[in-house]
Amino acid sequence: MKNCEILQSLPKEGLKPRQFLRHCFGIASLSPPELLEEETDSQYRRKCISVLCAVFDVQRPTVRKWGSDLNFDGIPNYCKFALAYIHAAEIVPKELKSILQGEYSAPLVDAQTFLEKILLYGLTEQQVLQTVSHANFRATCVKTLTQVLHIGTKSVQDWGQDMSFRKMPTIHKHTLGYALAAISKSSKAWDKQAA
């Protein structure tokens, strides 16, 4: 289970949408008057909504429910962590053009694939058998997912009884994709190993 150490490279705090969007649009280092000018542009909020819709693969009404201003205070906490993973992986602003043109596809990684990469990659067949047959393996899977997704244990347990967690909502599969991208970006050695 030493591969779990790789999770330590993930951001420890979520990123607020406003800060994330400022990084996306390359305006985070502007002075307050310059920020005000950029953020009060008539098209800025529309573009912000487009970015959030694209990275989470959700509809515009969902993002609008998160708030009527640029803070999007109603965004779920787990989404703030996904934003931190996206930022750490440097996906945006690199993908900004494709996002605004509606051509971006958010990464999608199911629970089993994620858990195999984190918990089982690099183990011999014998070690894999020992690991998955251990009495605590399911608890380790649940703990790993709750740690990465920043959601409650009960939610994860309700997604299924095996490693596939088939009932996992799609938005969390996107978060797992961003988490793998962030891990890959921060750990070149792991990236080469997992390739």
C-alpha cells in the first residue's frame, strides 16, 4: 500500500472558483483596479460559467445555482478540490481555447481504474492477490476515495460493494481524472512508472 504516499502530492486545500478563474484567464497577478476592469467586462461571467461547465461536464443551470456573482459561493466543497487538482495539473489555461469553443472533454476515470493505479500499480501478481484479499482492502479503497474526493465515507460506501463503485456520480469520475493528472504533473517519476 506504499503507493498511497503518492496521494500526498495532491493539493491539501480546495481552490475558490474566483481564484481558479483568475488563473484560467491569466489575470490573477493584476492589480485590484485592473482585476475590477477585467471582471466587470460584460462577457467575463459568461466565460466563467462556460469554463466551470466544461471542467465539471455540467449544464449551465447547475453552475448558475452556485451563485449569481463571480464567487460561486454555492459550489460544493468537493468541486473546490477538483479545481485545485485542475490548477495543479496546469490543464487550464492551456485548454482555455478548446473550453471556450466547446471542444473540451473533461477526463473521466472510474473508481476501479483510479484505485488500481494508486493501490496496486507496480505490485507483482502475488502481491496484488495478497493486497486485494486482505480484510482491510475495501476499507482502504473507501478511505482513498474519501480522501481524494473530499466527501463522506457513507457516500462512497453507498456506491457499491466492490472496487468498481459502479454508482459513483460522473462528476466524481472527473475529479479522479484531474487528481491523476495532478499527481502525474507533480511526480515525474510516478508518471514514467504509470505510463
